[in-house]
Amino acid sequence: MTHKYYFEAFDKTMRDLLRFTIPGSTEKTFGGKTVVLDGDFRQILPIIPKATRPMVVGATINSSYLWRNCKVLRLTKNLRLQSLASDEDRQTVDWFTGFVNNGLFEIDIPPRFLLKCRPDPIATIVEITFPSAKY
């Protein structure tokens, strides 16, 4: 959720600081140091008050000159699942995460977790989330 300008400022700062100790660091991204960014960059956007959609998309790290030097790695295996002891536990987790039916799955949500929607759905969400707030 960080604006691309923060990353670009960090890049310029690292290049500037490291130029005295590492020759050629001014030509390398982040002065040649490895920087790890984490998250889903398509879902977590920077927050810019009163901005239009193009302004928000233009503020993402994907829109920065730094992005062409980034290497995107994707997690393909859930390592937590390897520690499950029984086959039954593994099957339950597989069912829940959707590995059954070629990735297609439905999860039944218990009625106690469902909101009973009134005419104004936003007001319903606010009232349920903040029950002590007075409107």
C-alpha cells in the first residue's frame, strides 16, 4: 500500500549512500542491495485520498521505473501442509482450499456468520462492525 515515490526515494538514497563504499552502485537498483517486497500488488493498492482510479494505479510500484528490475516469485506450495500428521487432515485441508474438483469448490457459510441485509447494505455492515457507535 506504499506509494511508488517512497520506493523511488529509497532507491535514490541507497544509491547515494553506497556510492562512497561500493564502486558502480549509482547505476544499480537500490545501490546493488537486494530488497524484498511482499504482497499481492494487484489487490493491495496505495491509499490516496480523493484520487481517481488512474491516479491510484499510477502510484503503484508496478508503475515505477523500478518494476522492470524486479523479479516476481510466486508461492506454489503451501509448506504448512507438509507438517500435517494424518491423511485425513491433509484431505480436509485439500477440500477446504479447493484442490478437489479441478480447483472448483463451494464452501457453505454457516447462517450465524451471514448478515441479514436491510435496505441499506453499507449501514448494515457499519452497524454490525461497530455496534457501539451511535448514528
